[in-house]
Amino acid sequence: MRIFPVLLILLVIFCAGTVSAEEDTDTQPDSQILLDTVNTLPPPPVDEYKDVPPGLLMSEDSLSPQKIQESRQSDQDVMTMDEIIAAYDNGQYDLVVKHLAPIAASNYPEAEELLGILYYKGQGVQEDDETAVAWLTKASDAGRPLAQHYLANLTYAGKGTPQDPVTALMWLYIAVVHYPDGPDKARALQDRTSLAARLSRRDRARAYEMARDWLKKKDEAALFDQEPPP
């Protein structure tokens, strides 16, 4: 009769170990769970580039119509932002990269964001995840939500940067803060929920605190009205 309690105790221990193993498995990120999302994210709205001063695109002595027309006739010509937008819409990515790169190098976050996306997708340049991450990081630091969304997915998948699901979740928290209401924000919320479900409670809390600290350093803590993860 004393054997039964012993067997019961062993059964409880075995079941507890099985549940623990399952929980550990659930917390392991699947590098493909969000990877498809980054391939379907839209490009940034290129009409924002209309605010870029023309002086960034050409020297002061080349702003006259005559100089602009002359420049069109050489391989070293310059383009206005309207022309860059038209080329982008027409899929002339190599031309876009040629004229967008100097703007990005002048620390314009919108241009940095688009250039990072072009490098990630290999549009007009050779596909290069590390270069894409570098440009997207600059744009993300400047508060560009689409760049933050891309960076979250690339960080989660370990493309161009070490795989880090906690940092990826941090960027999703931040992207949700910066996105205006609309389908892009809804997609970021969906990605955030999907990723958070695969992390442990401790990792979710750490990502939340990292996002709050990041926003605090940018004097944007008041924007972070999201509830902490359960």
C-alpha cells in the first residue's frame, strides 16, 4: 500500500517537467514568424521628400532652369524630388538610389528610411541586409515608424544584425507609438501581439522597459501610454 503514494509523487514530478519543457519551447522564437511581414510592408510615403530643401540636391549655382537643363544632358545630372518620386513610382530604383543617397547622407530620416528599404529589397542596389540595417537604424533613431517596423522584423529574424527577439519587440512598441492611426499601425500592433505571445513574461517586461527608456531619452515618454505586458 505504501507504493501507491510513491508512484503518485513520481507522476506529478514527471508531468511538471513536461509542462516546463513545453513552456521553454513556446518561448523560443521562430525566425520565420514575422519575416514575411517585412516583405509586405509598404515603402515610406515619398511625398514627404517634397519638403527637402533643393540646396541638398544641387549646388546653389545650379538651381537656375538653364543649369538644371544642362545637367540633364550629362551623366552627372541632378534630379528634383518630384523627379525622384516619379522614378520611384516607375520602378527606376537604380536612378532613385543614385539621387537619394546624397540626401540620406545629409541626415534626412525619410531618405535614410527609403534607402534602407531599397538595400533590404535589393532595389537599385545589391541586396545587403547589414547596410539596410545601418540606414534603418539611423531613421529609427530619428523616430521614423516604418523604419522601426522594418528594423523590428529584421532584428527578430537575425537578418543583417544578431537575432534578438527582445529588442525586436522593443522596436515594435516604439513603432506603434509613432505610427499614425491606420493600417500600418494595425499591422505593427498585430506583429507586436504575435511576437509577445512567443516570449516569456520576463522578456516581454524587459522589452517594454527598453521601449519606455528609449522614448524617455527622446523626451517622448508621454506618448507611451500603452499598458505593460501581462
